[in-house]
Amino acid sequence: MRKVLMIGAAVLVSGTASAAPAPHLAETSFAQLAQPLPLPYDESADAQRAVATARARAIAERKLLIIDMGGNWCLDCRILAATMALPDLASFVHAHFEVVTVDVGRFTKNMAIAAQYGGVPPKGVPAVMVIAPKSGRLLNPGKTEALSDARSLNPQALADWLAHWTQVR
């Protein structure tokens, strides 16, 4: 029994944990999302300042930072925003992540933000970067554009994708 407790403590100390389970969403299709879909990107925002502020909040609240790069012209970006606004998923996201949206125009602005966190400028959006806020380390390299075809998924798949990153630190 003592050995089992010591192994359990070692797992906790090492930071190895399983992902927080995604909430089960009642919505099975994006057709069930509130219409019109949101326009989540502030085209006139100071993106550098917004990211720095969100990162500071993520550090203070011990959450992961999500930098969601996209544009209001992008259907997949708007689907992601509407899905994340579903009440069950919104509370999950709020508990685990600090989210900041960054407008990239037509891939003409704020592209350097990705490089600041070890990523590459996105070629598709939404480009979702999951960041360990203290270190600034990109936790999902090579997977930042995984949701750029969000419409091919469903709301639960998006929730599951987000939940996966809660285990990575």
C-alpha cells in the first residue's frame, strides 16, 4: 500500500495527469448553433497588448493560454467561436483557459504573434495556439491549424480537442 501511495504522489509531483474530460454537449450539429454566428475578432484591437494581458491573466489564474488567430470572414473561425460560447463548453473553457482572439486580416497583420510563441505564421485559420503561459512555450506545435476545417467536425469533437490540451503542460 505504501508503494502505491508513493507512486501516486510521484505522478502528482511530476505533473503527469490525464486531460480534464470535455463536457458532453447536447448540440450534435453546427446547425444547432445560435445564428447569426459571432464575429469574434476585433479588427482594430492592439493584438500585442491583448495577448500580453491575456497571458498575465492566465499566469495569475493558473490557466493555459489560447491564442485564437483568425478573421471574421472565416466560417470555421465563427463556428469555433459559436461552439466555445455554448454554455456547457464556455464554462469548461473558462475553467481551464484564458482565450484571446487575434485578427489576422487576410493573413496581412499580426502574423508575427505566432513566431513569438514558437509557431509559424498560419496559412489556415482558425489557428489555435495553446500556450504554457509562464514559459511561453507552444504546447501544440504542428497542430495549430487542426481546426482550420472545423466545419468538418461537430461540436463535441471541438470540445474534445480543447479538453485534450488540459493534460499538456
